[in-house]
Amino acid sequence: MTAADLLELYDDFNESACVPYFQPYLREKVIIIGIVGSSVAVVSLIENVVLLLLLLTSPALYRNNRSYMLLMALFDLVVTLSYILILSAITFADYYRILPLFLLWHQYFRVVFTLSHVAMSSSTYILLTATFERYLAAQISETSLYLLGLLRRKRKQAMLVAVLLGSVVKGSVFFELNIAYREDCENFASVYAEIVGVHPWYDSAWRFWGRRILTVFLPFLMLSYLNASIVLSLRRQTRDHTVKTLILYVAVGSRATPDLKRTHVKAATRSLVMVVSCYLIANALDVILASWEYVDAENLADNLPMFYAIGSDIASMLTVFAAALRLPIYTLNDQRIRLALKQMFSVSPKLAVKSNRLSIDSMNGALSTKRRPTIDKRSLGAFVLNFGDADINSNNNDCSCLLEHPEPFLSTCPHFAHEISTYITNEFEVISSWQSRV
């Protein structure tokens, strides 16, 4: 619910007459907001409380940097609670004519409304910062590596800037709203909310153009580009990692274990991509409505009032729905979060031992602490020699043969012969050096 929605809400209100004004399309609103939206908000509220407790109390998650996830869960909690206090409360108060709730709503409306918008903007900027960091990690250039290192070292400062930017951009909403009282009227007609005009330049240039661009259009476009780039990079890295894993399996055998650190990075990347995708889908309707306001606001408000009112309600509900999907996304992609959730809701000591073991393994790096691989040097030498004799000038770029026929892939994928040979030699040197120190 935006300030423009409130202006539309009280546009036809007659200040001189003691006639109460209730929202239009209340029957539709009580279904969309009161039933569906409130149910989603309650689920989101519970999930974000669980996620906050999980991130703050789980040792396995505490050792990992979860600052982005922690702040986003906190702001999602504020947005979800604000949805219930603002939209759900006034819808039920208008529909069922609950006077105490109606009067109470006008008491806290300005504060809660401002906090909700600050939380939404800050959460968007934090999500944008996390996505930009993951984007830099997916690039291969000296500039990207330098910026990535700088951003990781200054992560707390970057998150503070995101929160401050969200507070500055949306904090002024508080001064644009006013709760007016009419002493000569009673009950529902005694109080109403209104938008206060500050200055013509401020109202048009900043409130309508600048703030909407900074909080809606620009983040949406940037997240769309960054998310698409990360998806393409993830596919490319998955293909390359499949090749290297098969090579290591041929050289070392079944004693080799997956790179847990790489696995966790890929899981975090998938989670971020899914979270950003949910954000983009949830905000698509808001972007459409905002674009329509830019092009033809009068036609939208006068000729399509029901579409405008219901569309705004659905857009607000989708924001809460996206917040409710984040814990399932984290749980689906991250085994550590799954184990931490089981440990939180279970008293079984086996889960605690397994969770601690997973945390230790993730800290120790690429190889599991349970087994130490060895390499047959003669087999490896012959293996590398075969690659040296392969035709590296072949134009065969299709490596799907590695998945279908892993044994004879020396002759079927000669394009990667030199790269594979170099990789195996490096792996041999690293693992042999590691064995000599043990």
C-alpha cells in the first residue's frame, strides 16, 4: 500500500460532512487481503522468526557468514508484521465496522507505514548488494577479483550503506502523511488519513519520480541483469566442474570426495538466484502499475479503478509471499540449514553429531576428514601421457560425452586434452604435498 493508494482512497472524502469513508471493493479486499494475504503473512511471520533463531543460535550456521540472510530475515519480519497491522487491520475494521480497531489503526499508522517502507527498501538494497557480490565472484577478471575482495572486506559497511540508503529514501514518507481529527464528528467519521503536500517540486520530482525510480525501477532492472548473468555463469561453472570431477575420479578413484566448499558456494548461489527470481516475479506487477502511472495516471485511476485498487493489493500480497518463500528456498538448497532445522525441532543426539560433523568438514576444505586419498603415480603418468598425445586442435566442444561414456573420453573429447592434463598434474602435486605433511 503506497502513499498514492492512500490519496486515491480518500480522494472522494468530504471533509465538511460527518460521513465516514470506507474502502471500495471491500468484499474483494477481504478475500485477497483479509483471508489469503493474512494467511500468507502469518506463515511468513513464523518462518522468519524461525530463520532468525536458526541463524543466531545454530553453531554450524554461526561459523559461516550469514549477515545478508540475517538482515533480510529481520526486514522481512518487519514487512510481514506491517502488512498485518496496516492492510489486514484496516480491511477487517472497514468490513466488519470494528470501531476500536479503526481508531487504533489511525494511532499507529504513520509510524508502521514508514517502518514498512524503510524495511522494504533496505531489504531490496541488501539483496542487490548480495547479488552484486555473487556476480563479481562469477566473473573472471582482475578488476572483478579486486572489487570482490574489497566488498567482502567491507561487507558490514556495505550493508550499513544499504540500510541508510533505504532509510533516507523512504524515511521522508512519515512527514508526507497526516492523521486529521474532526471534533464535530463521531465514530468512523471522526478521523481520517491524508497526504500532506510539502512543495510542488518535492511532490513531483522526488516523491513521484526520484523515489519511485530508486526503489522500484532501478533495483528491478539491476537485479534482472545480475541474476541472468549469475545463472549463465553457474551453468558454465557446473559444466566445467563436472569435467574436473570426472577427471579426479579417474585419477584418484572412488576415494576422492566432493569439494564441500565448492558445493556450499553453489548451494548459496542457487539460493540467491531463486530468492532474486521470487523478488522479480513478486514486484513485476508493481513495476507495471508504476509504469502505467508514469504514462497515464488519470486514465488508470478514473477508468480502471477496480484494477488499480485490486492490483495494488495483489502486489502488496506478493511481496509478503516472496518473503514467505525464502526459508523453503534456503532449506531446499542448503544441507546445513536442513540439519539445523531438524536439530532445532528434534532432541535426537544423532542429528547434533551429524550437524557438527558437517560443520567441521566444511571448515576443513575440499577433502573430507574421514578419508585421505592416495594416487598411483604410474597410472597417473600414463593417464597424462595419453592426454599429451591427443589432438588438442579439434573443434569438438561437446563434453556431454563425459557423462554418457566416462571411460573412453580421452578420444571423444580431445578439445579439452591440454586443460585436463594440466589440471590432473596440479591435483597430483597438491594432494601429494598434502600427504607428505600428514
